[in-house]
Amino acid sequence: MYAILDIETTGGKFNEEGMTEIAIYKFDGHTVVDQFISLINPEREIQEFVVKLTGINSKMLRNAPKFFEVAKRIIEITKDCIIVAHNSLFDYRILQIEFSRLGFNFDRNTICTVELSKQLILDEPSYSLGKLVKSLGIPITDRHRANGDALATVQLFKLLLQKDTEKKILQKTIKYFDKRTEKEKIEKILNELPTSQGVFYIHNLKGLIIYMGRGINIKSEVNKLFTKQTKRTLKIQEKTEAISFSKTGNYLFTKLKYYSELDSLSPKYNFKKNIKLSKENFNNDDFIIIEKGREIEENAIILIENNQVTGYGYTNLAYQENNLEILKKVLTPFDNSAISKTIIKNYLKKNNVQKIIRL
């Protein structure tokens, strides 16, 4: 069962809006079986641009019921229903705000017909309700009024149900109020992560890296990130589509890889950390640092030449380490040699490495 609805509001600051009109059509997948339409007195001012857009003004709402007077009816008509709306994030948020003001948690699963349309009706120039229904030949009256937009959404949703013949796309677009889909996705991702030391990369739906992290246990670090409830971590969790990783084998390589790539990749949700670059030179002009590798019998190599970081890499073959020309072909340059040099110098001051070979 579905509750297809549209809501008009006062506008104003985010999460401070008030509802001015609501229309709900209870839909069983074939026909409308119940409906509720009402103006609402928001008990707050309506933004001027909203008045011009909807035609709803404060005078019209003076004798309209306040939200608490219609709350019970909304609960009844949406009970055991999935909320359906064109941009359901907005309408569902407004409902939750109004109910929270009454001290009530309003929890429903939701479907967004914008998201559903993008998957079932391809290559439309616009997915706004007005332009989309016009493109599909669906009549719409009283645009930007709750009843007109809700009725158009009913017709649009009927069409989308017909197009989703196997009902697989519909099921995938349901957003559960208990976030079970997101939890299942994250659990699957976590199960595929190693417990090794290294750097991890969080990708969004487009494949872009939106966050980088590091640690001695990649799986544990990601798990910590997904149990935090800050505004930033909730955004990261919401946008995570995949996580890739790079094992490093030791702390020095983890730090080098993280900071050099953080500077070049600039992920959206990482805090920028400026490293004070060192102007000092290494004590020895040319040498090789050997640290623990990613696997047993593998070595992690850093080559320093002429007081510059030439590159890094991994090898488990002694003749590669002992033949400089071959070693140079194996190594990979760091993305930011200035940062790399500073990190290595600071690390060598405080820590012992596995071995240093002077050239």
C-alpha cells in the first residue's frame, strides 16, 4: 500500500519551515482507496516567493486547522504505507519536523518518483514534476498546489509501476526508515575489507573518491567511521558506494601514501592538514630505506638520491635491491616529493627502520 502525497510549506530556514497544505492519496497499486486534502495553519510567516509560487497566503490559512488537529488523520491514512512523493526527501522531512514538534516520531519507508523516473524513463531533459508529466502527456492542474501535484504524482507512479515489470527497480529504490538497505550495503563492504595496515578510499556513486582514511587495520578503521554520528560522517555513510584500499605493510609507508595522495586527490570530506615542510637535507646524500613489506619476505623500499625522495616500491628479490638501475625501474615516484621528504625526515628522527643501505 502506498501513500502518495505532496506538501506545500512556508519556506524559510532549513528545518524551520511550516506546512501550509497537504494532499494524500492512499493507493493500493491499482486505484485510490482513500484521500486527505487540507490547508494547514503553519503559525508562522510565509515567504513572499512561496506566496507567488503557490498562491497560498496567510489570510487563506487563518481559519485552517493547525497541524496537531490533522496529525491523527495523517497517521491513520499513512499507516502500513510506503510514502511516495516527487522528491520524497523534502516531503518526508517536513512531515517528520511537524510530528517532532508534537513529540512524536513519524517513521515510514519512502519512494522518490524523481529517483524512480531516472531509472525507468531515460534521457529526459528535466525530471521536475511539471516538465516530466508534460513530456509524458499526464495532465496537471493547480501546479505547485498540494492536490494538483499529488494527483499528477499518482498518475506518474502508476506509469512507473507499469514500466517496472519485474518490480526489481522499485524494490531497490525503497528507502527504509531503519536504514536497513544502507546497513546491508555497508556490512557487505566491510566483509570484503582486509585487517591489514594501509590506506582506504571511499567512492561515491560516480566512482569519485570522497574520503580517504588510514590505519593499522583497514577494516577496523572503516568500521569506526561508520559507527560515528557526526554531520560529516553521516554524509560520508550516505554517499558511500564502494571502498577500495591499498595495503602498505608498515606505518611509514601508510603515512607517506596517505599524505602525498591526500594532497593530490583532495577528497571532499577530508579535513585539510598542512604539513610544515622541512628545509633540512638528509644526513646522507644517497641511501635506501628498507622496511617491512605487505607480505612475508617482501620488503618496502624508499630510495633517496641527492637529498631527494626518488621513489618507493616493494620487492622480495635481493638482486633488485642490490642493483640500483633495476631498482629505479621498480620504484614509483611519490605524488608530492616535498611532503614525502618531510615525513621521512621526521620519521627517521623518532623511529628505527628495518635497515638503511648507504650508496
